[in-house]
Amino acid sequence: MQIFNNWDVIAKGWYIACASGTLSIAQAKSVQVCGQQLVVFRGEDGQVRALDAYCPHLGTDLGIGHVDGTWIRCVFHQWAFDASGECQHIPCQAEIPAAAKVQAYKTEEKYGFIWVYPDIEAPEGVAEFEELQGMAIVSQSDTAFERRCHHHICMMNGIDAQHLKTIHHLDIQMQLSLNQSASGTQMDFTMQGNLPQTTWQERLGQRLLGSTYEYSMLYANGCMGLLTMMKNVRLFPPLHMIFAYTPIAPGRTRIQPIYVTQKRQGSWGWLVSQFLLICTRLAYYRLRDEDGRIYDNIQFDPKNLLSIDAPLAHYRNYVNRLEPSRWSQAVKTATPDRSHIETRK
Ligand code: FES
Ligand SMILES: [Fe+2]
């Protein structure tokens, strides 16, 4: 089955349901993720759970129900469901029908968001940066926006070596190295090259940063891109940011940018972390809008891939080997939920 650029298939992976701060203790809400209506709720123990939204009794949206301990209770006839989706209590009778259950999903809170995996268990957690593993981190989200193309297409921007020069005017000859995780769910592209010395700004940059430049893009489940800029340069630690992609409806993808850095101790450490988050944001802003009109109008149809386009071919093969999830085709019939989206002009 072709997964790449196929709106009918949602690959297994972690997708954003909502920001962590928008779901307080004992609160429930109905959200649409990849075209699937879910209830996410935070139990009185602080843990977040996610289930299919519609009650298996008469179909009421559980998102308008209320949290009862670690259960969600339907507002209509008060059936209560636990984290595994099993009905645990029906007020009007003791016996619980075998079919009184809904699909449950694995959740994780990370980078300031609630993420949902389209199955009850996930083989891996939400992806992390190798350089930050085991460290306390601080993250900042930016405004989510839409692109009018499949996320598999706009994700390729990070590894399109030709366009660095033609669109972003970065004249760097890049050498590619790539590495796929044993599970096949992650692929890491690292690009390295010599910094140019044509203009005075480039020469100054080389004095400060050193002669080589390196960046990497780690793709997770074909729906998250973890970008690390300024790798192995002098003076600066690496800058990290995440692009989290969610298909909304055919032809429409939501992109959530998140800036990430190590959490440093003390007020000086706090200042350094904030400074690096701002640097990451500014580097991203410089690149972002230059690509937008291309991806909003593309009819992706690769007829002539050059050797410099090899990363794109590797990426497409990697995506096609991912696993389809139970949410496949749900996106086809989705009514777009625009509650937390801003369309970029
Ligand atoms: S519709 Fe949910 S309990 Fe009846
Ligand atoms: Fe770009």
C-alpha cells in the first residue's frame, strides 16, 4: 500500500490532540485528530486519557461528559468508561453489556502538548532529540498554521538540498549521511558542508562559527520532524525545533512549530535558554515564508529526480514502509475543526 502522499492512510505515529495547558484536572474535551473525533480527559490523578468520542450506548459525544475520578462519564445516561475504554458503571442496571466499550488510545504529554497514538499501546514514546536525551528541557510553541499539501510533501523541505541555494540563498554544498532506526519508524538525515566565504557576512560567520556547518532532520513516523541547526559549530550550542504535522482533511495539513532547548539552572541559565529559544525562532522565521507559496500550490509528481535529490527518494521509501493505523480513511470524511488554527496569509 502506498502511504506516501496518500490522504486515505494515516500512518501509526504521535499526533497532537491539544496543548497541555488547555486541559485542567477533571476536565474533558472533544477534539478532532486526523479526522477522528476523540475525547481527551484529565483524571483527578492528573493523568490524561484518550478514547473514541462517541458513547457506545446512543452515540453522545463523551467530550461533553464529566470526569469521575479516572473515568469519563457520559452526560446522557451516565455510563462511565475507564482508560482502557471499558464501561465500568451503568447507573440503571448492574449488568454491563459486553459491547459497552470504546477504542482507547495511548497518550503522552511532552513539549507542552498532549499527543495521541492511534492504538492502545505505542512501541515508542514521542520522539526526542539525541543531544537532549535524559536532560530536563524547556519548550515554547509557536502559532500553528496550515499548508495546502500533504504533510509528507511539506516535510521534504528540510532535506531538499537544491532549494537551500535557489530559495534560501545558502550556497552550501551538502554531504548527506542517513541513518534509519532498527524499528524503521525514524530516519535521521544529516547534512554537512563548508560555509561559503563570498560576502563579508559569510566571512564573519566563518570566523565566529568555524569552517563547517551541519544540520540534521530526524523524521519520526512520517509525521514529526525534529530539526537541529548549528551542529558542531564554535560558540553556539545546537538549536532544536520540532514540526508536528496533522492532516485535517484532504488537501489541508496543520503544522505546529515547537522550539526546544535544555533547561538550565538558575536565573543566568534561564536567560541562556530563553536566548537560544529566540535564536531558534528567528532562524526558523528567516526560512519559513520563503517556501510557503510553493508548498501551498504544489502538485507533487517527481519525474526527474537528480542525484542531489537522493534524500527525497530515501524519505519516500521510508514513509511507504510505515504501518497504516486504524484512523486511515477517517480524514476523508472529516469536517474540518478550525478551533486552534490560524491560516498564514
Ligand atoms: S448515550 Fe451515553 S450513556 Fe446513553
Ligand atoms: Fe526551505
